[in-house]
Amino acid sequence: MSISHTTADEHAARRWRALLAHPTLAMHLLDAAGHTLAVNAAYTALFGLTTADWQASGSVFANPGFVQSGLLPYLEQAWRGAAVTIPPRRYTPATLPTLPVAELWVRTRLMPVHDAAGKLLEVLSLHEDVSAPAVTQAVLREQEQQYRSIFESLRDALLVIDPQTHMVVSANPAAYRLLAIGPTTLLSATVEQIVDAGAVGWLAQLGQPGSERVVLRAESVPLRHGPSPRHVDIVCSPIMRAGQMFWLLLLHDVSERVRIYAELEQRVAERTRVLSTLLHTVRHIGSTLELERLLGVILEQLQLVVDYDAAAIFWLESAHELRLLNYVGPLAQERLVRRWSLDLARHSRAVIESKQPLIIPDVRASTPMAQAFQATALNQLAEVPAYIGTWMGVPLLLRDTAVGMLTFDHSQPHFYTADHADLALAFAQQAAVAIENAQLFEQANRLAVVMERQRLARELHDSVSQALYGIALGVRTAQALLERDPQRVAEPLDYVLSLADAGLAEMRALIFELRPESLLNEGLVMALAKRLEAIKVRHHLAVHAALGSEPELPLDIKETLYRVAQEALHNVVKHAHASNVWVQLGHTPTQTWLEVRDDGGGFDPQQAFPGHLGLRSMRERVQLQGGQLTLISQPGAGTLVRAELPRG
């Protein structure tokens, strides 16, 4: 309820004066700041206080009696514009020295007064004497009954605390259940003995001036009592009982929430640790392309992700067979079975066909998969190894195709869980890629070795073999002339000598290619000089070289330049029909360049030459080192090949 009036309205002012003159209603009129404007005669008769007494005491908000009595929350509501009823309160000469009687019970109604615009002007306080025994007892019994009913029925624990001593003066049944202690113990305890005071910073404020004006809260506070570790949220608010202020503490049990949060944090921390380990191990298995070493690294790193007593890597050889690539565990190497039939090992086939992990919680159980495991072990190993309690198989997947599997053995039955399977599967996907890359790398190396052997065979056939054939032919000619015409023997002997020199130069060049460390020991300039000398002697080309001093370059850059020169000179000899070849090696502060030029027939660079990979090989070598290859040629105008590579 609110009353609106305009102070300028004389008629309203007269009504106010008439109302204040009412002989039985005790009234107290205050302004918007809490200062007294007037009290009527009935108020003075009831409390013994006059208007002058109140005006001398200042604002009610600064009155110590109101602060200590716990009335300020009611006053604040009224001054915020709400009509408020204060339950009957007991006044004695100890609390109100001017009181004209020994004891007084008063119920108060606070009514805010607004102007037409809604602005608070005054608050009218109406006081009703309810001291008559019948009225007082009825009101008290009603209030006590309501209070007790609420107090007893709440599921949350309630504690009434003396603000001065911090001792428990009352508790509801829920409090006894939560704390698992009886009334005698609880009603002689302080709140600091019940909850962890270190987690409730405001406990020390209880009983201090001003603390009764706020509602205090604390979350997830550990309890000092109870059958198990428990936590509560606390709401603390002031209440009045028999004219005295106490603190009501509501304790809401949040032990399950705290447990779930702690468990969640632990799982997040564990998952973070595992994923970090998984990332580390995945990086580690990508550090080598040597297959044999990689397989060992995979099983070594795998144990950091999923614990095992034995583990193996299998590769799918055909739709019916797995090949064992590597194994770690207690079985001796001579007992290992290198090839496993999927027609017999139905549990392994299930992993390959489903492309999903499979866990056999107890390999000695009577489940279909456990029996398949037992049958396979008995057939291949003549026993089910004693160290295996749980088995887990995880597919190795490449582009959603199963190419093999990882297997895990653990001595403890029911050890592996779905979390283990998820982690192992994530690891297996990376391991499958690494194994495939290593296998492709080995195949490429084998192919490179075969191609190099074929090239050397061609070189030996085209150079050294022909030189030896020519030498043999020249010696026979010399033998024949020695009998018929000794004077002409010198000519075939000179021919034999030139062929021997050419064969020796070719052999030196080929031996150099077979010993790559020679490029490091003897240098790029010496390697090019040997190659040019072999061409000059063997093919009778006029060689014009400008190689300069040995450049300071990394070995891989030197090898790239040498291979480009080797391929370009091979093309000159085989295809150009040239009389002259120019080779030049030079450098700038940032680049090293090599040019091979001839005066041969040339060709159209845009034309395809199926089966001839020399030009593409040169370009790929140079690009791999961050360089550029330039090819200039046209029919009848010779060919120029220029390779430019960075010096670093």
C-alpha cells in the first residue's frame, strides 16, 4: 500500500494533521532520509518519546538501537517503497529507557508515501499495542507454530547461531542427520567446530556492527563432522527471536556435486595427460623411415599410451593370413608364429572385418570370442599362455581399409576398457601410416638400387666393356702385324694404349659414383674434372671446362650439381652428336650455378620423349633443393642446361 499526496495541497495537509491527532493510533512520520517529522500524542503515550526526542536522535538508519535490534532490513524495504509489517516485538525499559510500562509488545506497519510522480516523500509508521495477554500469547503461538513447522520440515540443515558466542542454540532434524551427531554435542558446539572456518571468510564478522544488514554466502565448504567427507553451501541471514537477533545458517549438502566436479577434473587431467602422451608418441613414430627400427619404436611408444604385458604388430598378407611384423613380451622368439590363419583366428578376423577394436575381457571364459582365442592359441602355441588374462585387438586402418592389427595382452582379466580401445585406435591409425611410409621407403630404396645397378651395367657395357673389346681387337691386330709387317705394329699399339686410357678414365668415374664419400673428400671440382676427362678420352669430344676453385657448399648441394652434370653430359654423348661441350661452374653470394652447353643437333624441349626420364630427374633434383633448372634448345642450335641452387 502507498499513499500519494502533494505537500502544496493544503487540504491534504489538514488531513495529515487530523490523522496525527487520532487519539488511539500511535503514528511516527519520517522523511525520505529517515529523519523524524512528527509523532502524535498516542505514540508519545505508548513509547514515552516526543517529536523533539526523535529529531534530536537524527536518522533512524544511524540509530544504534535499530542496528542492534535487527530492524534495519525492514526499514530498508520500506524506504525502497514497499509496505512492510514488522511482527510483534517485545520492548522493555532495558531496550527502551523511556518506556512508561514494564513490558510492551508492539506490531508495526511501515507505509511509504509518494508524490504523484512516484517519488518517495515520507514513511508513515503505525504502531499497534498487542500486549494484552490473550492477544500476545495467541500471536506468539501462531508465529512459533509456523516457524517450527518450517524449521522442522526443511530437508536442508538449519542452525540458529548466537552472533556473540557463535554457538548453536537450535538445529532442525536435517542438521542432526547431515552432521551425524546428537543434540547434546551439537548444541554445545560453535559453528567453527562444525564447518571449515578457513573456507568461510565471513565467520569472524558475525556479531560485528553492520553484519546484520547483509545475507552472507559460502560455497563448497568442507564439514568437520559427518560419517564421510562432505561439503555444503551456506546461506547465513539474520532473524529475530523473542526480541533478540540471531543468525540462521542454512546448510545445503553439495557433497555429490563436489565429488562429481573432482572426478570430472581428475578425468580431464588424466585425459589431457594421455592425449599429450599420445601426441608425443605419434610425433616420435614419425621420426624414422627404417622399417625394422620403426616397428620397435611403435611398440615402445605404445606402452606409454596403453599398458600391456605383451604386444604385437600384424600385417595383412591376404584375405586369409596375417604376418607377424614385431612382438614384445615373455614368449621366446623361437616360439613365435610368423603367419596366422584368419580362418582359424576368428577373433582376429572379427577385428579386421569390423574395422573396430575387440576386447576379450577373460580369455579363459566360455564366450564365443574367448573360445576362438583359446582354439587359436592351442593350435599355434600348444597352450593358452599363462600370462594372458585380457586380450585386445585394434585394427590398423589406411583410408578406411584394414591393413593389419595391433594386439595387446595383459595378465589381469577385465583390464582393458573402451577408453583403452579408443586411445589404442587413435595410435594405431598413425602407426599404420608410418608403417606404410616405411614400407614404401624401403621399396623405393630397393628400386633405386636396382635402377642404379642397371645404369652402372649400361655404363660398363657402353664404356669399359667396349674399351676392353677394342683393346683385345688391337692386340690381335698387333700380333698379326708382328709376323707379317713388324714396322706397322706401332699403330695398333697406340690404339690399344688410347683405349686403355679411356677405359681407365671411365672406371675412375664409375668408381667415384660408387663411393659417394669421394665427393666429400675430393670435392665437386675434382669429380667434374674426372667425368670430363673420361668423356674426352672415350668419346673424343673437345671439352672446355671453367670450374674454378672448390666451392664451400653442403654435401647434398654438391651431389645435386654433380648428378645434373652427369645426366646432361650423358645426353650430350648419347643424343647430341656434338663436337664440343662447355662446362662452367660459378657462384654469387647467394647462389651456385652450373652450365653444360654443346654444339650438337639440339631438339624441341616441348616435345615428349616417352621412356626418357633424364630431364625430369634433373629438374626434380634441383627443385628438391629449392633451386631452378633452365633448359634452352632448338633443332640445329645445340643445347644449354643451367642449374641454379641456393648456397645454404
